[in-house]
Amino acid sequence: MIQIDHLIKEFDPGSGIRAIDDISFNVSQGEVFGFLGPNGAGKTTTIKILTTLLQPTMGEVTVAGYNVTDDPLGVRMSFGYIGQQSGVDPALTVSENMMLQGRLYHLPKKKIEERIETLLQLFDMQGRGGQWVGSLSGGLKRRLDIVTALIHEPKLLILDEPTTGLDPKSRSDLWAYLRRLNKEEGMTLFLTTHHLEEVDQLADRVGILDSGRIRVIGTPDELKDSLGHDAIHLKLTVAIDNKMLSTFREKEWFKEVIQHGEEIRLYLEKGQEYLSKVIQWLTELGLSAKSVLLARPTFDDVYLKYTGKNWLLAGETAEDEWGNNKWAQKWKKKGDTSESESGSDWEGGGGNGEDWKKWAGQEDSTGSDEQKSKAVQTEDASANSIQSPDNEDQPWKKWGDQANTEWAASDEKGSDQKWPESDETSKADGQKDKPSGKN
Amino acid sequence: MLNFFSDTYYLFLKYLKLTWRMPMWTFFGLIQPLIWLLIYGQLFKGLSMLPKFPTKDYVQFLTPGVIIMTVLFGASWSGVSLLRDLRHGVMEKLLVAPIIRSSIVFSRLLHNGFTVVIQVFMLVIVAALIGAGLPRGQGLFWVWVIILLLAVGFSAISNALAMFLKEEEPLVVIGNMLTLPLLFFSPALVPADFMPKWMQVASRFNPVTYGVEAVRACYEGVFVQSFWTSMGILFFFAGLSVFFAVMTFQKAE
Ligand SMILES: Nc1ncnc2c1ncn2[C@@H]1O[C@H](COP(=O)(O)OP(=O)(O)OP(=O)(O)O)[C@@H](O)[C@H]1O
Ligand SMILES: [Mg+2]
């Protein structure tokens, strides 16, 4: 349905500043493809090229068999588009908007009226034809956007952040409608989002875009598996530094080690087995943990792995850029709550391994990973939070000083080592490559 | 080609619907010209006592100028309403539809021309009531052509600027910065003879000048060579502006 081959977009040709930096991938008929990335990643730019609103600087882009440069009109006939902003006219009624849209796709009046009826029914909007768009709720308005985009029965729907700004209920409703469109009508969906949950819920395949490059493409499960089966979220009593990180990274147990704020996340297979070993190892290193949490990797983690570079290296700017972003705020909040929860749990006394095992057994078969890890944090938090012995009199620093020279050397390597890997996967994308973690 | 007409028609209809639902805007556009006509007309009454002043009554002289002023103010709003479409994503939706893009421009210009004609119609009636008279003979026809041409020309410029600037504030600032000088560098408010020589020369490069002179000719009922020249220039100006606007939309990103 969509073929993108070495697409490059420079807004200022010749400047070398690439909003899209050589991306390639295909989306096949009937597939739901989710494009995930932070602000300014180039999601909208890609969509604008797909929808013929922008011209590619280089590369070939084909939509439904039509080349976007050579046959923009053919392309425009073949997709329905839901932009980042609404696009329906607030001063018209629901059916007036749909009628106009039908007219612009040169359908006869009768046909449009039929379509309006079918579509309003399909999206549970019967009887709203005469309603002012300005008086619709955010969720309904978004639904109207979709309905309007479907007027000419396209086989491909392109959506730019369809659920941004919606409340959770409207969001999951919208997901249900989109899923139904895909399952029942065989609609191909190409959507971009900031919401990790969204791709997890909807997408057959996910591409993670960052700074105009595709970091990885795969099914949600493939991506999560690339991190190993389990994740240990570790908060230490001392500040995290690069030396410490590379120590962790060099440990053969972990498939991936990522710093997230004050937290170190260790990804591994068989987390339960290793949990006690890890804690013991920490003691050996002279480290003590404020909190330890065992969870299943979620899309948060996948995302952190593939775009984390931004987050870590460009710390300040990333914060600024994302400061007034809902998604970032949501994430921040998440972090906060888990902190306070695990914090209070500590008071209640450290859990023990048996409880943890029990929990793991119980939860194994239920719910999505997202739910699972939530369950970890809320219902049964005391069971899986394990307090390590208090080792405050052996500060990390002392230990670090001893090996100072050694660490300094491996320092840069450590952080460099990780990212070229994901560059490779981005080069080899297009085919369904399973990202290789650190193994 | 058929698509071009139907696209233009349905879009025009839509804009018309919007205007119909918010008629206040059309009236607001009339307030400033009416102030000029009613208040300045009184204020500068004495002007017509001066020797060499072309009409006996200043209101008679001022009316064609205020008509053109209405056209300018009305046209400069056109770009602002385009920004409304841009902001709501309505424009994006139009640009991804398989329509002939110039129909977006033409429907907007037609709509703007239509609104301005209605405004001027009301203004002409008010002016007649306070003694400015009515256009004479074939002037009753030509006056609308002139208004349409100028409205289309200036709203084309306003739309192109809007598409280029993408922001409301600079557009409004530029709009204001342009409309008043355009009026002052024309015989809209004072006869050309009263202007310094250099301004007279400058006014010859101003389409507003030809609009004002042509409307004045309509009121006088005198259709000589200079009238037809003005009409030719207005046609040329409208055509050029529309071409320019269509080009900006074709390239629109
Ligand atoms: N018209 C433009 N001219 C110049 N640069 C632009 C233009 N539009 C976007 N960019 C730049 O291209 C990059 C990608 O922007 P894009 O809008 O595609 O990001 P995005 O992934 O959609 O982000 P968001 O999540 O904020 O919607 C950004 O660095 C942006 O500043
Ligand atoms: Mg975007």
C-alpha cells in the first residue's frame, strides 16, 4: 500500500539539515502501521509527503501504486486523511461537512447521502447529522474527522496523532473504531503517535522514528522481546554515573541497560531467577538500592531504548522541547507515582522472594504487559519490591575512585557502543528485522 | 475543467453559507467606511468651497473614494479568513483532496467579491440618502464590475500574503500598512490637483487611483477614453493578482 524508498526531506534544500534522513519501509494492504517518535522526529513531515502536501527532496514514495511526485492526483484519490488538527469546519454541521467532502471527491449527491448514513451508523453518530461541529465533544469531533475522511471509500487511512488531546475514554473508543475498520473493512492504517500505548494496542508493526531516522521497525512483541523477558528497575542511594552504567553494561546477565532519570533499568531473561543474584552483586559492588522493581518491559522501555539517546545526551534540550508536551508530562507523572508508591512500600518492610514468585505465577496469564506492570506497582507492590541491605557507609564514590582510570577509558566506549547498533537496524529496515538487543 | 467549475462552486457555496450564518462580519466591514462618509464628509465640507474643487458637495466627491475604501478593507480580510481555515486544518484537508487547487483560490475570491459587492450596495444607498446621488446610465452596471475587479485583485494579494506569512498578526499589520497609503496615494479623498507633484506621479502606479476615477466616471455618467483605460488597467491588475495567488497555492505546502 505504501512504499517508501530512501526518502530524504530537506526543508531548505542544500542546507544538509534533514527533517527526514533516508528512511525506507513498506506498509502492506490491511496492515496497521504505527509511527512512533518524539516531537520534531519527522512524523508529520513523512505524512505530508505521503499525502502530497510536501515534495520529497530525494527518494521514491508510492501510495496505492501511485507515485507521489508523478501522480499526486491519483495518490489523493486513494487515501483518507486525518490531520494533526481537526480539518472539519466548525461553522458547518456534521452532514454539511460530509456533503462538502463528498462533493470535493466528485461523488454524486445520492451516493454521498448513502455514505453519510452508513458512516454515521458505523461510528455510532446516528442522528447527529444536523449538529454543529462546534458543539461536538473532542472525541466526537475526532470521530467526525475519520468519518469525513472515509466518504470516498478509501482503502488507506492516514492519521497524524489521531488521539492527541483526547481523554482516556474517548481514546480507547477511537481505538476500538479504528481496530474495527481494520478488521472488518480491511482498511490499511498508517498512524503516528506519541502514545506508546496506542501502537501497542493498535499496530501490527511499529516504526520508531527519531531525528528523521528510523531507529527500528518490528511488531510490538518483537520490539519488547528485544529487551528480554523482564526488566529490573533499580533506584540507588547514590547518583548514577557513566562508570556505573558501563559496569552494568559489561555484566553478561543484562541484554540492555538504560538510564531513566534516577533509575537504572536492567533488561534480562528470567528476571525472577536473577533478582537475588543482582542484589547480591550490587552489594559486592558496594551499592545499595533504594528500590528494586521487577516488571515486564513495556513500550516505554522499548521507546527509551531506541530514542533514549536524545533523552540522555541532550538532557536539557530534550526537556525543554518536551516540556509542554502532554505525553512527556504524562510520563513524568507516571514516574512520580511509581516513586512514591515504592517509597512507601519500603516502610512496610521488604518483601520476600516467595511472594514475588506467587505474584509472577498469578499474573502470568492475565492482561497486557502494560497492565501487568501496573499491577506490580499498585496492587502487589510490596511483594516485588525487595530491599537490599543498607550499605550507606560504603559509598559508591570510594569504590569508583579506586577504579577511576579504568572507567575513564571505557566510559565513552560504553555509551557509543550501544547506539551504532540501532543505526544498523535502521539501515536494514524495510524488511521485518528483529532488532538485536545486546546479546 | 468540469471539476474546476464544480469544485469552485461547492467551495463558494460553503463560504457563502459561513457568511450567511455570521452576517455581522459583513456589517462590521461597513462601519469604517460609513464613519468616513458621515463624519469626515461633514468635517471636510469646506473643502468643496476651495477654487478648482471638482464637485459642489464634498460628499459627492468622497463617495467613490469611500466605495473603494470599502473594497480595500473587505479584501484585506479575505486573507485573515484564509488563516482561519489554515488553523483549523480545513485548508490541509482541501489540499489533500483531488480538487483543482486553483478552485480554492477562485472560490475565495468570488466569495470575497460577492461580500464586498453587498457591502458597497448598502453604502451606495446610504450615500444616496445623504445627497451623493447614484451612478448614471451604464455606470449603474460598470460600477459593480469595477468593484468586483478591485476586490478580486486585492483579496488575491491578501490570500497570497496569508499563504506566505501563515500568521495573522503580520498579515493584519501589512494589510493596515498598505490600505491607508494606497488610499492617500490616490484621488480618493482629495482631488489629484491638490496633491504634490510627486504624489500625483506615484498615484499613477496605484490601481486604487483607476478604481476611484472609474467609479467617479460612473457617478458622473461620463464614459470617455480615460474611463476605458482605467477599466483596462483594472482588468490587468485583477488578472495579474489572481495569477500570482494561484501560483502561491499551487506551490502550497
Ligand atoms: N515547514 C517547515 N520548514 C522548516 N522546517 C520544518 C518545517 N516543518 C517541520 N520542520 C522541521 O522538521 C522537523 C520534523 O518536524 P515534524 O513536524 O515532522 O515532526 P513531528 O514528528 O510531526 O513532531 P510533532 O510530534 O511535534 O508533531 C522538525 O525539526 C521541524 O522543526
Ligand atoms: Mg506532527
